[in-house]
Amino acid sequence: MLALANATPAQAAAPQQSCTMVYAGNIEAYAMTCSEPGEPMIGGFATWRNVPVTFDKVDTPNTTVTAANYLRLTPNTEGSPFAHNIEIGLYAEKTGKTSHTYGPKWTELGKNGGKTKAITAGVDPAKPDGRNHTYMLVRKATGDQWDVLYDFNTVGSTTDQLKVVPGATNRIDTGLELIGHQYIDVPQIANRMQFMDGNKTWRQVATKNTAKVVTLPACSASKKPPSCFTAKLTDNTSFAQWTVSKPRKAAAAAAGATNTSSLVQRHAAPAPVLYNGVDQTALQQCLTGEPDRCLGTVPGLAECVQTIRQCNAATPASEAPTDQRQYVTGDDVAARAAETFHVSPGDVTVTAAGARSAVADEQQVWHVTSSRTTPGLRPAGRTYAGFEATYSAFGGRLLEACWGDMCHD
């Protein structure tokens, strides 16, 4: 049985050096935490609300402007702090003067490449409606690979992760990453995080085993927006919450942003009393309140996550995100892909697939390919041979991508 335990946190040490190495980019701005539980870790869990990330309504040609709040788990760091890892979170990208994309996705970095995939299942995943969502990584019962769960349902699995070994040879990170921070306003995000130990028990990391990297000054009377963070770790004993924000002076309201004062639930279909052994009424109530406690309070959820991994009966939203109604040309996608993957626009090939229609969700897409070397979506001092990417033609959201050998799996 999986349970949320109140056991004494494991003894280890804060991985300050490796955290600083991983999150010390000159282009990115970070407000991140890195934790080493000090024991084998076979699961990671985080939750926060879909907040309205907004972007300045100005032209930013040939400039990547993105906001990402994510959970990243590195199962084995013996060889390098940049070892194979899995990432899942919420991502927003400025795509034009007044347009942007918004929604969850997950990414795997392997030995010789990586892959990423947008998450479109669940209730309103691409709407900043203040709803709680959960992000989870659980190692499979056999082998070294991991299942990726969003709102307690499996949305994918890894193919190239390293073996979990004893000792403090793993790391679990969560926090905020920005590129082009001067154009972005991110309201307060309350990141709650736990890990699963070798006894299949969910626990909080000891605060003393958590390192912090905040690469912009703390906001104050002398350090003002747009170049400052607010960041606080609660509490002094266990990792309860990492609260971060990045204010923007005179930030413009983004199209489609909504009030976060109440949760929007109109798309949730009536759920059965039990679904794969999980009390659905209790689950939906928990998700609107304190989802970090759901594994310990919702009947059947912990067992379902560990075995069936399809535990939430809520149906997908029936409405497409509003930004999908803005058509994006192949030339625009080519320029964005070249900037994202750090290659020349002349070295990418763009082809269209599907019918051009803004009514049906994701009917037309753009496929982008290149054989040029690229650092991929997660630069870590390495390059890979080529990439492939698929973008929505309405809104321009990156739906999936791969680079290096991951494109041949």
C-alpha cells in the first residue's frame, strides 16, 4: 500500500554545487530548488495551480520568450549532474506581439538525445483558470523506466533512463525558469513537492537537504521589476512549499487570461463513484483543495497510481484553447523552431499536414525537420544530430519534438 507518511525525513545534504551547475545559464533566469533525499527514490510528485502568465504586447523578433514551471527528476547522478532525467510541468511561450501558447508537457533527456510531448488530456490543461493540476513520475515495477502521470493519469513513459542505485545519487528539482524575463509577468506559484522512497511511501524532503538557486535579485525597494524574483521555501524542517513569482512593471493582460479567484469546473463530467478503485468524488474535491494530500486521503488513489495508473475519470475539455484560432504560417514556425533548436532558419524544412480549420482541435499541424547539430530543448553542453518537431497551425503550440537518437526510437 502507498501512503503519505509523516516519517522523519532522510538524512543527506543539499546539492548546492550540482544545482548551481545545472541552473546557472546566462540566457535563462531561474528560481529553482534541488533536493537529494539521500536514499533510493522511485517517484516524484508536484502540484500547483494554472496561473495566468502574461507577456508584454510588443514585437520580439528572433527572440525566445518562455516561462516554465516544472518538476524534474534525475534518477541517477553518479556520472554527472546533467544525467538522464525526466521533466514535467507547465509551459508558456510568446509567439507574436499579442499571441502566446500555454499548457503542460513532459520531456525526457537520454544518453544521446531527448524528446518532448504536449499534454492535452484532462480538464482544461491549457487554460489559466486557477485550477490545481498534479505532475507525477513513478518508476515502473520492473526495469529502469518511468511512467509520467498528469492529474493522476498516465500520459507517457520513458525509454532511456538510468538504474536507481542506493545512496544520495539522485536529485528532484522544482521551480520556475524564464527566458526573456523582462517581457514576462508570472504571478505567485505555490509549488508543493514530495518523493516516493523505496518502501513506496510518499514523503517530504528535509529542508536541510534542499538547495536553492535564484539568479535574479530578490524584489525590494532597490531591486524592482522586471528584473527580480520573489521566492520562499516553507518550512524550516520539511519541503512543504516553494513559492515563486516574477513581477513585471506595467504588465499587459494576456489574451485569454482569466480570474484565478475561483476554480472553473464546468468541463468535468459526472464521475462514477469508483473508477479503477478510486473514489472519484473524493478525488475531485481533493484536487480543488490540497492535491498534495490526495495520495494519503483519497480512498484507492495510492494503490491505483502504483498499479493501474489511470485513476482520474474526469473527461477532457470540450473547448479548444482560444489561441488555436490564430493561424500561424509555416515561415513563422520555421523561424521559431530555428531559434528554439539553435540552428539557422535555412537549415530547417517545414511541411503541412491535416486540414486547415480553426474549429476542430489541432487539425492542421506543421512538421519541422533538420539534420543540423542542435543542443536540443535542454542545452547541457552537448550537441545532437538533427531534430524533428510538430507545431499546431492554430496558436503555434509545440506538440511534440525529438532530437538526436531519440528520433529513431
